[in-house]
Amino acid sequence: MSTGTESEVEPELTQPASGTDEAELEALLGDRAIAREEHLNAPGFVINPNDVQAVLSDLRDEAGYDHLSCVTAQQYEDRYESIYHLKKFADPTDELSIVVPTTTENPVSQSAEPVFRTADWHEREAYDLIGVEYEGHPDLRRILLPETWQGHPLSKDYDQEKPQLVTLTEHQNPIQPDHREADSDTMFLNIGPHHPATHGVLHVETVLDGETVADVEPDIGYLHRCEEQMCQSGTYRHQIMPYPDRWDYVSAGLLNEWAYARAIEDLADVEVPEYAQVIRTMGAELCRIASHMLALGTFALDVYGEFTATFMYTFRDREVIQDLLEDLTGQRMMFNYFRVGGVAWDLPEPREEFFAQARDFLDELPAKVAEYHDLITGNEIFQTRCIDTGVLEPDVAKSYGCTGPVVRGSGVDYDLRRDDPYGYYDQLDWDVITRDGCDNYARVLCRMEEVEESAKIIEQCLDLLEEWPEDERDVQANVPRTLKPDADTEIYRAVEGAKGELGIYIRSDGTDKPGRFKIRSPCFSNLQALAEMSEGEYIPDLIASLGSLDIVLGEVDR
Amino acid sequence: MNAATTTPLQSDVLLPERLGDLTGLNEFGLAGELLSTLIGAVIVGSLILAMTAVAGPWAKRKITASFTDRISINQIGPAGIGIIIADAVRMLSKENIIPENADRPAYDLAPIVIVGSALLGFAVIPMGSGIQLADPEVGLAFAFAVAGIASIGLVMAGYSSGNKYSLLGGLRAVAQNVAYEIPLVVTGMSVVLFAGSLQMSTIVEAQAEPLVDLGVVAIPQWYALVNPFAFVLFLIANFAEVGRNPFDMPEAPAELVAGYQTEYSSVYFVLVYLGEFLHIFLGGAIISTIFLGGPAGPGPAALGIVWFTLKIWGVFFLTQWLRSAVPRVRIDQLIEIGWKGLLVLSFANLGLTAAIVGVIA
Amino acid sequence: MIGVLKSMATTMKHALDGSTFTVEYPSTAPDVSPRFRGVHKFSQERCIWCRQCENVCPNDTIQIVMDDKRNGEQYNLHIGQCIYCRLCEEVCPVDAILLTQNFEFTGDTKHDLVYNKEELKSVPWYKDIDPLESREPDRGAWIGEGDGEVDYQ
């Protein structure tokens, strides 16, 4: 469980940790660091493409950078570049960027997969979209785009106008008989992309030995909508903000918007009025409750099967939140409520009515949570199904870069709201929930308790908003009509989304649109751990584990 | 106790015979007997099918909706009851899509086996008001036997569909039926020990005797009251046998898409779907007969069929209740509960009952 | 076993209290909040053809055609492509384009969802809510202009 020490040290570390141990890091890296770079969030070291594994494992083992948060690849005029955004689970403000440039002619760089398991998918994505090749990667295939795709869409020489025509004969024939390994004892089973339990269009290639799962490989990309590219062609000021709602589209819109808002506000140095921060905090926590309700309901579907009471009850409660959010933002899911430097609107008039509705919801919540405990977690059959299934050990979870309720259910005390404070969280009284079970049950309980913590936060926000002096209710800072951050400023900023750490990397190129916009999706990293959790267990456990990860394919595929 | 004095309508004369008397068909010897049996079977069959028609498209939705705080069907007819006709038209007019890889005769036969096995079981059930087609001395064994045939239908459906999910569902059905058939029959045996007969009518009559006489009301000697332990065991085994929550392994929506019935559409789907309800009702009918006094209830004996229907619907309602409230167990847990739990308990129950009956006797 | 019974009791409680939270949609029109963003309504009277809405639109939903004297000729909006972000309303200096609360619209093909300025003009108000007034009461409302609901010109 929590060691408690981070939270005590934390106030001194609110500054970006550029000053911490740079001398030590320099000593550790020695002459492997060929140059220095400065990102707004972290110091950067440029290293040779052949030193990636050595540098990252030294940093992990000796300097404590045990969280490979994200891998960003991009192409400049003269080079390709991979950036490894490193953090510490114990203190996510202590960040470090490892920049690995490669030549345009020969974009080959050493893979980080042997050091951090999470690099597997991240590097595949970089290869798929940018075209950087990773030497020593166990399985460097395309991940988001089809195998037959021509070119790498985010590279400089890619022709976006050219249609991608792949004939059926060139492609794998979907209806040809498939007798792979006909004499083996195992059975290959496609779970998805059309299957009731995959929570969207996910394809899980499963090999079964009887009812036991022998091998699992999630195949993603069915819902890839070029979100990064779309953000790269929108202006910072207005046109990017509507899109984060569509990453994790089920309920968590405001949390996603905050990820972009935080990145751009730090990049463009915009100060957000405190009043707006309180509204943001309240809205984001409402979204978190809605999202966790949905997670609970769909998990119940996976374990119960069919339309169960739990699913409808969670939807009933989520509906109340959606009504509140509709009053606040004007839309039930695609909010577009945050603006750079604040929020679009003040609370709806009459304010008393909004407060009353919100407080009614909060008053009823404990009874509802108690009902869920009666209905779900107290049920012995539910317990036999969930306890000790889908086990995810803390070390494995860290190596896969799991975050959010998934890693907190494995006993890792990591929550960006507290550890890397933003918004109004650090001035409110609430707790980070962790659970030691490492299993499906722990993750469910973790979410249910987080709902109660979110309710606490909302309650405090409501108190603050009610008493806020009328003449200080600034909902937006004075932001220029066009934002043009200095060229080649780079920033990686993350917030605690409903599913975990949702990070945005932006490199500005001096125009009013980002030069590179990279989304670090929590679901993407969490989903990687599925194989680790379900191999050797039964099919029902695979389905339950998938449900307990609470993925949204819109965010996985982006 | 003499049967004739308690329920004259019930067991003395079977439905075909009475029909024969009424219509005068008895005069025509064997042919007439056959014809009157056929008419009786049609009456009973229609009754049961009418019940499933109400249960499948309408009652199931209404019950689930009330558990989940929804409104559900209410547009056609009072309380939406007209949906039965609408659904029938809709399902029957759909294209019957048969997968290319289907193993034809088996694929076509499976729905018939599933439905037929359940309907056969009703032949020996005394439904009160004189409705019983046959009353062989091995009635209970017959009911168990034909109900067990359903699992062959499930395997056929699962195997012949040429779909891996169906196959998994079919295999689960076998494992499950083998594991739960034995506890089911063994627990049923404990009732036979009480009644001293396998004949359905005798079992029903034996339950008519009062257990406790409170003066105003006499609580009858229903075996659910005499041996509640056996009743609970039988209920659980029955849920597994008919594949309902928490034991809906062969179907397992969400895991196996829809299990053995994944590839069925149109008429075949209707049959498979009705088959499920028929089996729930057959399970309910057996439970009512051997544990709940069959058609017994207050009021004149002619009301027997009403009481009997209510009891069956009670069991059906329980399945729907569990469906909305109880998670599904895992296949290995299901087998474990069956072999290590229910089987042992059912034998213990049998032994205990035998000892008690022996001592009393 | 206690837990199983408890869950059964919980669902039974819901079955017995008889309350429902779903609505019969077509017969009971749902209440939408004043800020809700539905189909657009456009007023040629107010529009000054500054093209700000066209510029701010994140996915090129709005298309404006002007003649060589910068007089507006066409104002087309693809309501099937629109993501209802309300940025056009936000940047409009004269409140010429509004998002009404109306969310009920259909089309047989996606081309039916391309609205020109006449179609945009005749989009009905939903339950007579004037979005402008309910969102920002200090700005002039649309309803009340002219005689009828739609007849603001």
C-alpha cells in the first residue's frame, strides 16, 4: 500500500524537476549523452541510437526512472527522433526525456522493449506512423494501420492525397479456409472484432487449449481515426479542444480536455483563473464518476452475462451525472467545455438549482454505493469469479506502464492528481485509493472507492463555488486570439484521466498549429498487459480481465 | 390414502381415455385410442407452447425490465402483450441463414431434438384438472430420461454449426449435463423413497396427506416442506440442468457470443429459443410434481391446472430473478460444484432420507 | 450464500418499488438543458459575412460563397459532418448563427444533411427555447424578433 512518503516530500517538488540531480544524471550517462536538450517539463539528454537499452536500464536501475510513460517519434527535416519520456512511479514530477535521433537515410534505433515491456506497442506505433525502425524489437509490425498500408502517414514524404487501394487478392482473404497448425492440440479463436465482450472493436487473437487460454494477442487499430494528425492540423486556440472528447468517448470528455488544456497552457504560459480551476476540477470529477460507473456496469455484463440489473443501475446513476454535465457544458458526452485559459461558461443559471441538483446526487450516492456492494461485491459467486483471477503483479504493471485504477489495484500508489498536482486538487481534502489484491476484484473495488473520493472532491468544489465572491468569477483568462508558441518548444504533460495517465506531447514549430501532437493513452498501455493477466487462465477470466482493464477503443486506437 | 376419495378427476382417468369417452372414439379400438391420444397430446402441447409463447417474447422482457427499472414493451395491446404476435411474425418471416460449414442433417435436427425432448417430458406430468397423457409406473424416470436427451440436441447444435463458439458451448453443455444429471436424479430418488413409487400420480397423491393439521388449515405433506434440503439441492441441480443463471454455461452470452445457438436464425432460432423455455417449464413441472404437490391447492380439484401453472411460473420467475441478480460461475467452478458439492450432498441426502424412511416405516 | 441472497433482495426491491428511469421517447419529449447544442439556425439578416465561423470550424463543416463584391451568396452547413462544438456561435460577432436545442433531424442520404441558408433559416426552435437568451441573458434574444417563431426577417 501507500508508503506515505511521497506525499510528504511532494510540496518541495512542485517545480519541474530539472534541478534535482542533473549532475548525477550526467555522471551516470557519462559520454553516452552526446548533447543536452531542454523540454518544458523535463531535462533531455540526446543519446546515440545504439545506447538506448544501456541508458534506459541504467536510468531505471540506478536513478529510479521506472516508468516509461510514453515514446514519441517524429521526423524533422534532417533526422528522425524518438523521445522516451521517463518518470518515476514514486514521484512523477521527476521527469527525464531521452532523445534518440537517427538519420533520415537509415532510421534505425535500438529497441527499448527489453528494458520496458511497454515500449513494445509504443515502438510499433512509432514504426507504423512515423517509420522509425527499432533494432532488437521482438515483433516490429504495424499496429494501428492494416498490414498492407503503404508508407508512414506522419512522415514528411507521405502523400496524404494518394488513395490507399489494396485489392482483396493482395490482402489476406477473409473467407479462405484457415487450418493453421492442423495437427496441434490447440484451437485458434478470434474474439472480436464483433463480439459482445470486447467493449468496442477490439480483436483478440486467442489460442485455446480446451477452455484454457494458451496465448492472447490483442489486435488493435479498428477505430484509428488519425486523432494525432487531426490535432496537428488544428489551431491551438480553438480547433483542437473539441477532439479530446472523442478519444475516451464514453464519459470522460472533460478529463481528456484537461490533458490538452494543461499541455497548451504550460506551453503558451497561460495562467488559468482559480475560479475556472475549481469548475474544471468539479466537472472532471463528475466525468470520473460517470466513467467509473460505466466501467462497473460493463464489467458486470462481462461477469454476469446479458443485460443485468447492475448494468442498468449504473446507467441510471450515470444518467444523473450526464444531466448535470449537460446543464453545465451543453452536451452529454462531447462537451467541448474547456477553453485555453479557462472554461466556456460559468455555472448555469439559476446557480442554486444546479447546486441543489448536484448536492442531491451526492447525498444519494452513499446509499447507491452501498447498494452496489450488496448487489455485486458482496456476492459470493462474484467473489469466486474475481478474486485471484487476472492477476497483475505490481512489477509487471509498472513495466507495462499501466496507470490509473489498474495500477492502483495492484498496490502501486500513483495518482497524478496528487503526485503532479494541477487544477485545484492540491487544496482539497481527498485520498488516493490503492488495493493490494492485484486481481479483478481489487480493480473493481478500487474504482468503486474512487467514486466516493470523487464525490468528496465535488462536494468541496461545490462549497467553494457557492461562496465564491461574485465579482471574482472569471471563467477565462485573457488569451490572445492566436497562439504561436516559440518554435521548437517541447512539452509533455499528463493528467489523471479516468483510465490512467493521459499525456500530451506537443512540439511547436512557430505556427499556430502544433508541429507534432502525440497522445499518450492510458488504455493503450493498460491493454498491453492483457496477455500477462490472462494466459493460463480460462476464457471467462480472459473476458473478465479485459472488462476490468476498462478500455475504450477510441482511446486505444485514437 | 385412497386416490379415489381425494382427487377423482386427477389420476383415475387419463386425458386420452376421457377424450375417447367424450367423443366416442373408444368404440373404434386401437385406432380410436390412438386418435384420442393424439388429440390429447395436441391439447397438452398447445397448452405448453402457449405458455412458452407468453414467457419468451413477453414475460421475460417484462420481468427483466421490472428488475432493471425500465419500462419495456408497452406499445402493442394491453401491457404490450401483442408483442407475442408481432415477434412471431417477425421471427418466422426472417431469412433462415444456414452457415456454409454447417453439418446439415445434424444442424437441422438439433432444434427439433431440443424442443421435442422437452415436450415429451410433459407426457407424464399430471397437470391437474385431469390433464395427464400417460401415467407409466416409471413416470419420473421417463421425465428425467427425455429431459436428458436435450443435451444431445445442444451438442448437435454446437458441433454442426461449424462455429468455434458454438462448439465450445456444446462441449460445455455435455460437461454440465453429465455433472448435474446425477445429483438431479439422486435427489429425485429421495422423493421416490418417500412416495414409494416412480409413478407421477402416486407421488402427487402421497403429498396430499397433511403434514401438520392446524385445525383451520392443514399444511399438506409437500416434499419441499418435508425435506427442504432436497428441494434446494434439486432446484440448484435443475438450474444447471436447464442451463440458467448462475449456470448458463452452454449459452454464456458475453463469453461465447451465444454459445450453441450462435448460428441459428429465423425458424430454427425460434425453436432453439422456445426449447430453452420449454426446458425451464419442464424443470418447473417436475419440481412442482415431486416437491410442491403437483396440481394441489385450495379450492375445487378442477382448479388443479391453475395451481399447477402458477407453480411452474414460480420456478420460471425464479430463473429470471437469478438471471438479473447472480453472476455466472466459471466452467471449472461449475464442474467442481457439480462433482464435489452437489453429488456428495445429494448422496448424503439420499442416505439420510433412506435411513429416516426406514426408521419410520 | 448470504451475499447471493442479498443481491437477489436488492434486485427484488427495485422490482417491487415499480419506479422506472427510462422514458417513452417519442411520446415523452425529453427535456434538454438551455445550453444544449443541436442543429444550427442561421439569420441572413444578421450575418455580416465575416467568415469567422468558416475559419474557426474544426472540420470545415461551414462553406460560404461570396461574390466578387464580398456579398454573401451561399451559406452551407453539413449538419451530418458537424461535431456540434459551438465554436461558430462563439466567434460570431452578430449572433447570426446559433445552435438550437433541436436534435431531431433525419436524412435519407448524407446529402440530405447538407443545409443551405434557407434550410438553416427554417430550423424550428425546440420547445420554444431561445438558446441565446438562456445561455447569455444579457445578449439580445432571437425569439420575439418579427412576428412568428421563424419569421425573424
